[in-house]
Amino acid sequence: MQGDLRVLLVEDDLELCEEFRGCFDETDGIELAAATDSVARALELVRELQPDAVILDLELHNGEGNGISFLSQLGKMKGIKKPFVVINTNNSSQTTYELARRLGAGWIFYKHTQGHSPAVVTDFLLIMSREGAQTGIFSLQQPAASDAGSCSDRRDLKKRIYEELNNVSINPRYKGYDYLADAIEICCGGYVPHVSDMVAELHGKKVKSVEHAMQTAIEKAWDATDTDELYQYYKGHVNPKRTSPTLMEFVRYYAAKLRNDE
């Protein structure tokens, strides 16, 4: 690869943005082409600047959109050089990682891994660019060691989620059963805004359809089961004006419960 590696940073943590900027300024062979906390602007910058790589945060809490939406829309863009995408995230959900890889992410870094820093990501990109110069392929489409969770751990978490759903009579025959399980698993890695978007992308369904199926599954369980029995297991908030939890009340409660049980 000739010239400096040009990188687009999609991140809403201003302090972290400055750390990346400083790291790039001190490192030969790489430059920050632009930084934004907006998915819409990031897609515009990809077309305008044609960066070699993107460092992408999945949860833009203080920005606009989310990383999964960026990956999905990037994959549909025509007439551009597709950048190599490195995920840099607080989210530890293997379901989210699986979806990100399916949508084209080349590597995933978990921010809370011991020793992780902007310098680690920078060095990784430089190594990848040198490999690309030799092989013509600026990509290794496989999980990074830092994000690898064992298959048994993921199966154990999913089993626990299904047990919790069964306890409150969420029936496996309901369309929303697996959607709810995926939404809870994703949020076990930390609250994710627009989690329904991620679940819809994972299953190839429309967002409204997925949200409706999940809310319907909850409402059917609350309608069909004795209240005392339900609240023996579900101890989260329910709006007094409603007869059942909202979708996000339900998902947040169980994601927090499972995190705290670990």
C-alpha cells in the first residue's frame, strides 16, 4: 500500500477521539482522515474521502445511529472502495460480534480487554496494511483474539436466557421468543440503543415486525399467566398504566439480571 494509511474514526467518546488523534500524529505511516459520531456523516465521508480503514464504535450513545447500521448501509454502497472495518466497542455480546462479522467487519476489539489502547488498534492497522501490500488483501476475515469468547460460554448464556423466558411463560412457539433471547444477549454486553435494529438485521426481518413480535410475546405471557406467578420471577419496572412491561423494560431487566448474576 503506497502512502499513509488513511483512517476514518466513528466514535462518540471525545476523549478517546483525542487519544487516537494523538496516537496517529506520533506514528509514521498512518493518518486520521476524519472523525465523526454520526453514522449518516460517516457514510458520506466514506464516499467523499475513500479511507483505507474505519475504526467503528458499535454504540454511539452521544452521537447518531449505531455501528451495525453503518455496516449494513456500507455493504449496500456502490461505486466505492470498501474500507477495512475494525470494530472498537464496549459491547461484549457474541451475537453482536457474529452480526458485525456477517455484515463485513474485519476485526473486533473489546475496549475493556487488559492492555487495550488506541496504540494497539493503530499498530494492528499498520500490520494489516503491510500484509495487504504483500498479499494484495487488506483483510483477515476472522475474529480477533481479544473478542473470542468460548462457544460453551455463549451456549450457557443463551440457555440461561431461555430459562428466564420460560419462567415467565414466554412460549417458544411465539415469533418473538428467539428475538427476545437475542435482544437480551446483545444487551448483556451493555445497554444498546436501537437493539431491535440489530435483531432485525440478524434475522433478515423488518424492524417493526421484530418489535411487534417481541412485544406481543410479552403481552401474551402477562395475559395468560397468574400475576403472582409472573412477579415471582419478573421483578423489573412496569408502568402502572400498563398491564405488562414494555419491550425495553423487559430486555433491560433481564440483561441487567444476567450481568449481575455472573
